Amino acid sequence: MFARVFFKEPCSIFQSISVILTVVGIVFTTKLPTRFNEAPIAYSSEKIYGLLAAIFSLFCISAIQLITRKIRNVHQSIMTFNFGWVGLLEIALPTAVFGNFKWQLCGIQSIYILLLALFSFSGDTILVMALQCEYAGPVSTVLAAADISLAFVWQIIFFHDVPDSYGIIGATLVSVSIFLIGLGKWLISLEGKIFSCGKFKFI
């Protein structure tokens, strides 16, 4: 939505359907339909802070994608380098103020922390490269859908936790969304080669 408003990026019917499927899939994944059948939820200050933090995080992630798309001509190594040193300052300053710095002594957890850093850096770099080549709308849709789909796969493989029917429906919907986006790109690539121009304006 932000990419459409600020950058006037195209949002066809095909892309709109993919976004709707992703949103509906997220609704089922969070088991929102069951919330209406439960007892009233007592919202504590902790839950409110968590909700506000999630909303603020959403706006920050959207801003990152929009700004990255805006400066897409800058090399990805420059962007990721600036991500790194700014993130280091954001962590070092509060840690120095509150005095909560403690070296992780547990053996296997240290390896997990290093792997987390490696995958986070690789993910940020690949995301920057994706936004340099593609509109922010499809990238964000695929990112949200893939997060949910892969989370269910890792949940089953590593934690042996089988999702319920709501989770399966949600994961299926977001997987269909990814498939539709890929199908749309494939059809666009065929336009002018096999089909006449203008056949896929709805994509």
C-alpha cells in the first residue's frame, strides 16, 4: 500500500488478489476466528506494549523497504554496511547505559547466536538485492507469505509440532499467494514472445 501511495508502483488485480490471500492467511495463522469465541481478553500493560511494538515494527519494516527501493542504485554492500554500524550503535549505547552486557558462556547457544547473525546479514543483503530488481509491493508480499510458510515447515521438522486446521489453512493460502506472484511474473515474461502484447494487463 505504501509503495502504491508514495512511489505510484503498479498494483494490478492479480497482485491485489495475492495480497488479500496473504492477509487472510495471516488471519487464519493467528487463529483470529477462535478469538471471537473465547472469553473476553484482559489487556494488561505488557500486552498493550507488545501490540504497540508490533505495529511500530511494521511501520519500520515498511519504511526500510520503501527507502531501499528509493535508493536502489546504491550498491547493496554500502547499504548492508550502514545497517551494520547503525545497528551496532543502537545496541551498544543502551547496553552501556543499562549495564546489561554479559558474554554468552553456554557453548551451543554461542553457535546459535553466530548463525543468527550470519543468516540475518545474508537475509538483509538478499532483501536489498531483491528491492533493487523488483517493486516493493511484490517483494513485501512474498516476504510475508514465505515467512509464514517456512515457519510452519521448520516448526514441523525441528520441533515436531503439527499445526492445527487454522494454521494449515493459513499456510496454504499464503503458499498460493507466492505461487500466484511467481505465475504472474512468468506470464509477463512470456508476453511479447508467445502471446501478443496487452494480454496480461491484469497481472
